[in-house]
Amino acid sequence: MRLAYSHEWPVHLKMTSEEASRNNRPREALHEIYDIAIALDTVGCVLSPRTGSSSIVRLLGNGEVAKQAGETDMPSPCLYVSAGFPCHSLLVFDQTGRHVADVTLSLHSAVHIAGVPANSEALLQRYHIGRILIHDRSLYVADCEFDFIYVCDLAGDVRHVISWPDELCAPMGMCVAFDRLYVCDSGHRRVRVYDLQSYRPVPGEDSPGYFTGIHTRGVCQCSLGPQQQQRLVTGDFESGHVLLLETHQRCSVRLSGLDSIGEPFALVPGPLPDTVFVSSSSMQGDHSVKLISFAITGQGDGEGRLLTFCGGQGSGPGQFNKPRGLAFDPTSLKLYVVDARNYRIQVFSVDKV
């Protein structure tokens, strides 16, 4: 199995003068892109043109089945890209890298924000977009500056805000599994668990409602073994170890057989069962994306193996300068990699041979 470089596209989003000043950057500085998520099902999503700017995403609803004049169907699949805080919009691309729309979060007055008495519109004037997740036509946005999780539709309409006081500190990567939302609570060095219906924290029967002692920035769900048992996989940003999470005991199992993989940032399921892609970088120059496999041994321990990787620090094809977000299309076997400090998205084909 190997990863073959396919193509790339630039993402050049200039900072405003205010943003550049606040971040001590030159006036013409660009935002370092941060994360990417793939929307595989865009049925009912249309692109509505906007004067002087790119299109916006609109959802057909309330019995509406026809597009309005000038609207077009949203390509499927689409890639949502976060340029990171302090940006306030998501960029939407088709698979070729064509910028088709912008998505700006819209918060309605009916949305309840626990512990936040301030005006909701004032809140959205200051929110920051960090890590993103798309699952079952819902868009999850982590605000790692103000410690909220926004739950939206694909057009950016906020349906719920996870904001329990002091629950999160610098939330990062997210995963939906077992009717739960798992959030990398990096500031507290734990993975927090929320119910998908109430969005309240879920305590374990014999354990706290989180996995503790893990400085993780990414988590994903993968199938394991002949029975396709679903498991959670994460990476410890400090030790560089890949871990399996035991959902019942709220503990983690280190994968033996794998050396430290740098500073794991994003994890997404791979092309085969028991596999996962991991993006990582380190001060020692390890800027790469790795495909690893994992298994449970007879003693219940985890065992991992490096299958293939791509990368190396640089700006050429297949090289990275801070690889961050990942998105994988299981149909086309395309892997999309955020190459943050090269200001581009790189696309790789996965060859199973």
C-alpha cells in the first residue's frame, strides 16, 4: 500500500490589517489553514450567488424542492476548509480545488447557550473557527479560543452550542461514535464525552465522563478485527504515541510496535479496516502523514504497525510544512492534507496494491 501525490491547490486567505497587527504578523500575512472535513452527502444543498463575493450554501427545506434563479446544486462531495482562528468563515471547495462557497456561522436567538448570558449575535461576532467535523450532514465547529463547540447544518446555521461552564479548555479534534460526541479537550489533557441528543456530558457507570491524562488533538473511530468491532483511536501530542481508547473503563491502551510518531494532530479512518491516517510534525523535522494498522493481541494489549507514509519537510510535491487536518474519501480513495505553512491542500491517491 502506498500514497501517491496527485495534485494540490493553494489557499491564500489574507489577514486583515487588524488581524495581522493582533498576531504580530506583516500586513500581507496569510492565514495558516488549519483543518479540513469532507461532506459526502450534499443532496438538498444549493449554492446561492452573492454580489461581490463567492456563493453561500443554502439548504432546500419546508417543502421547497426547486432552486431559485441563479442557484446551482452543490458539488458532491465538497471539502470544508478552516483557515483557523481568528477567521470567521469556512471555505468550501470541490474536489478539483475550485472555491465554490463560503460558510459563515449564523446563530439564532432560540439557541440556548449554557452559562453565556451575553447577546448571541455579539458572541458570533467574536467566535473563532478551529477544528471541524462533518458527520451525518451535521457540521461541528470547535472554538478553541472561547471553548465552545458549535453544532450546525451544512449551511452554517447553528442548532446547538456546547458551552457548559469550565467543561472545555482549547477543544480540538472531534469524533462521533456510539451515539456520542468525543471532543479532544486539549487544555485539560483529556477526551470529553457528550450525549448526541442533549449535548450534556456523559459520565461512565464506573468512571468519569472522560478519558484523562491524554494531551490529544485528534480522535477517530475505526473498525477492528474480523467482527468489525468499532474502536476509538487517538494520539498523545506530548509522547507521540498512538492509543486505543477503552470506552467502558475510560482508559487508554498504547499501541506497541510503534515508535513515537512526532506530534500527532489529526486522525481519520484509513482505506481498510484496522487502519488510520495520522498527520504529525515535530521540532526534529518530521512533517509527514502516516498510515498505520492496529490490532488487539491475545492479552488485550494494542499492537500497531506502520504501513506507509509520505512527507518530509519542504515545499515540493508530497512535502509538508506543518501537516494538520486530514480528510479521506473512501469512494475515490483520495486523501486530502492541510499543508498549513505552505498554504495549500495536497491530494494523494491511495494505492492498495
